Amino acid sequence: MKHEAKAPMIDLRSDTVTQPSSAMRAAMAAADVGDDVYGEDPTVTRLEQTLAKMLGKPAALFVPSGTQSNLLALLTHCGRGDEYIVGQEAHTYRFEGGGAAVLGGIQPQPLTCEADGTLDLDLVQSNIKPDDFHFAKTRLLCLENTISGRVLPLDYIKAARNLCDKTGLQLHLDGARFFNAIVEQNLEPEVLAASFNSVSVCLSKGLGAPVGSVLVGEIKFINQARRWRKMVGGGMRQAGIIAAGGLYALEHNIKRLATDHQHAVRIATALREKFGDISIRQATNMVHLDIDMDVYRQLAAHLENADIRVGRPRWVFHLDVAPGDVDLIESQISTFTR
């Protein structure tokens, strides 16, 4: 007796859950490889050169994860006893295991984010420590774009660059969803990257590669980051197999991010129509629900029964969520009863 294959679960927990397409898998299987620790993997080199050129920087470094990419940036920009200024919501501060403090002896100075995800630059300046041996040396300002889906305005980024120039700070961008910001603002990548000394770009979120991030910056900076990569165990051998997935993502999956943003708009609208009494915030490919948790658990269970998986009240749209899936999500929201 034949059994029909069950449709896969629609998963809105994160854009990290994407599966490599058959075409991406084919590109990975066919990749030319070598030993990247010796600098001999041609596919890794091509990925690094491609992203460096796209972002208008001289050099780049392929690493296993965004967490490691940000850690390498912090370790390279700062020394033991130094400090970086960062938002309370930022991934580098909240969700990366305290790696900069534990492994680098680098002190974070967290600041409250504004409603639009920015940091008040007057507050940033007031938290730069004086040149006094009682204080850690403030070396770096770390921003994130997008942050919880919100896009930092380009004028704000330029103002942050001016502040760093005036105060002698370096400026790093956690660009885990860098290309969502690019698509949302209709910018060229090098325009958004221009103000930053270093940028970390994830390939394994909305771009759909299975693993990997790339850190870009000046040649001297990347050479030092490469040494740190080895020290923290991130040297890889025939890594061209996974680098090929990243190259395929850059060549095929950037413009389509706009579809994820459109899907998020549709679902935010459906939620507002259903729950007029709650706050819904949509930004790029994310929808955030400010909702009573008992009601949310009931909604999540209702969706689970329709093979729609959600985690916390932050739903993330990605390339594995098709238009027909969005139709189903809308339908299930409309039929939910408290």
C-alpha cells in the first residue's frame, strides 16, 4: 500500500532553518577544494574575494559561524582590558556566550537600544571612557544591521562613522542579515559597508547556505583575524564544499529576500486583523507579536496542528516559506479562537 509523503513542516522559528536546494547541493558536490589552512582551497578563496569586492573591502575571511566572525572582529579590534560599546539587544552582547569577555578579556559596555534599533550617539559618546588607568580603554563601537529585523538608517550609520572618527573608535557591523538591509533599502552592498572598519556577513540565514559567515575588512585586519581563527579552533581544511553553498547563495538568493519581506507584511496584516488588541511589529523578514503568553501558546498549538511551527513570538520568513505556505498561515490565523 502506497503512503503519500507528508508535506514538510512550515518552520517560522528562524531563517537559520533553511535547507540547501538541490541546485545548491549540486554546486557544493562539484566544488574544487584544497587545504584552506594552507590557503589552497580555490572555492574558499573565490568566496572571500567575491564578498570583499561586493562590500568594497580589500580582504575577507571565511569562518564557520557568525558568532566566530564577530568574535574574531572583537579580538582583532580590541586587546585585553579594552572595551566595546554595544546595544543591550545586540547579538554580540546577548547571544554569543560572552566570548569576547571570556576569551579576549574585552569588557562590553551595553547601552539601551532606541525603538528603531539605533543607539543614541550622544549616549555612546558619553560612555567613551576617559584616558585614565581606572577605566577600560574604549576601542570599538559595534552595531547590528538588521537588528530584530529593523534596518539602520544610512544617515545614522554615517553619523556613527563621524563619531568614531572624532573619538578614535573603530566601527564593526554584525551584518548577520546584511543583505536583508540591502534589499529593503535598495542599496549596493558597498554603500552600506563603506562606513565600517569591519563587517560580518552570515550566509546561513536568509541567503540559505547551510553553514558559514565571512568577515571583511582591511588586509592587515584580516591577516590578524586569520591568526585568531586558528587560535580559537576555526581553521578548516577542504572547506570549498561549504564555501560553494555560500557562493551559490550570493549568486541566486539575494534579490529574492524581498519576497520574504512581503510575506512578513502579509502575515503582520493578518495578525492585526485577527488581534486588534495586541501590538504587531513587522520589519524586513520578521514579525514580532506583543501578546499575552497564554494566548500565544494557544495560537502556537493551533498552528502546530496545521504543521506550522513557531517558537518565541518572533516569526521569521525565509526561502523555504512558499506563497502557498503563507496562504495556509493566513487561513490558520483567521480560524484561531481563544
